[in-house]
Amino acid sequence: MCSIPGRTSSAQSCSMPYIRTLKLRPRIWMTFLVMAPLMPWAVLTETVVQLLMQDLDPEKMKLFSRDNCASVEIATKKSGIADLIPGTMIDDYLFDPCGYSMNGLLRNGQYFTIHITPEPQFSYCSFETNIPKESYHSLIMKVLDIFKPKKFLVTLFANEGSVANVKHIECEDFSALTNYRQVDHQFCQLKNYNLTYTMFKSAATNTWLASDPPH
Ligand SMILES: C[S@@+](CC[C@H](N)C(=O)[O-])C[C@H]1O[C@@H](n2cnc3c(N)ncnc32)[C@H](O)[C@@H]1O
């Protein structure tokens, strides 16, 4: 996903590749989906959950720079990333002078991945996993507790066979996210997949980034 401030466009037809445009003023999120044709014998179980977070905790972000952190292992441990999903084999990297990327792999091939841009002017972090869950509530809470974003977007991409698919209809209950309020929720039914986007922002702030134009 990428954010293209100032650009406007409308959602396009559900053909492949598929471009979905999400208008969340003042930002536009564009999702590009390229789907391989399904084989008749394919088992339809696939889930991808993403948290795209902005305006992150400045103190926590200091961990992800070489000036403040002696090694990538310390950054992974001290940040809480190491304990996020127990039993994961982690490959992590601390960029010079700052920035962090990690991939975590479970024995069954499931993964999670985190990429952090800690610069205070435009701090951003993406979290993604394909671990299927009936509810992502506690995992999302853990991720939010690490990064404390002022705003974030949750996307859930699941197909018919995924245990997460029912959440598209029921809509995940985020009522315990007392520090946030839901500002948008969109549902998109694709050929073999369902996709939901839910945008939250901190209840404590009425603004987006200082650099954003007013609503
Ligand atoms: C962790 S990378 C990930 C970028 C990727 N587009 C993402 O968010 O998924 C971004 C961070 O690493 C820093 N960085 C340092 N050297 C870099 C390099 N050679 N390539 C990319 N990012 C680098 C950037 O300044 C930024 O803070």
C-alpha cells in the first residue's frame, strides 16, 4: 500500500489486477491486488492482515536508530517485537543511520513482518501477518501497545476458507480500543476474496499530521 497525498481517483472495476482507492481525507490509500488464477483443486484458505501505522511513539522510535541502539537484537528485544508472536524465527535489520525491518517465520511457514520508518517528521510502521485467526483483537492490541500510533489502518484480506473471513460480515469488535475512534470502515467483495479497511485515529487528537491540510 502507498499513500499519495493530493491525488484523487475513484475505485476501478473488480478486474485483475485490481486497484482499490480508499479516500480518507486528506490522504488517498491505493491498494494494488494481483491475483493468480485459482486452480480447481486449490484449497481456499488465505488470510493477510496489515496494520499501517503513522505518528508513532517518539520514545520507542529512538530504539530504531544506530545512535541510540547498540544492536538490532537489542532493538527487537527492548521494543517488544521479540515477544509479539512466540516461537517465531526472526531475521531483523537495523538500517544506518535509522530504520528497521524484520521477518518472522513460524515452523508451519506462517509469517509476520514489520518495517519501521522512525524519523519523527513522518514516522510510519507496517505490520503484516498471514497467521489465520478468528479474532485479531489481542494481536492488534499488542502491536498498538508497542508503537502507540496516533492513527492506523487495519486491512483484512481473507478468502472463503479462512477462519478470519466471517469477520468481514461481523466486523471485528474494536470497542476495547478506548484510545481510538473508528473514522472509516469499508468492505470490498472481490472475486474470491473479501477485503475490509478500518481506519482509526487517536481519540486525543483532532488533527492528522501537522503537515496535512485541514479537513
Ligand atoms: C525500514 S525501511 C522500509 C521501507 C519500506 N518502504 C516499508 O515501509 O515497508 C525505511 C526506513 O529505513 C531507513 N533507511 C536507511 N537506509 C535505507 C536504505 N538503504 N533503504 C531503505 N530505507 C533505508 C529510512 O530512512 C526509513 O527510516
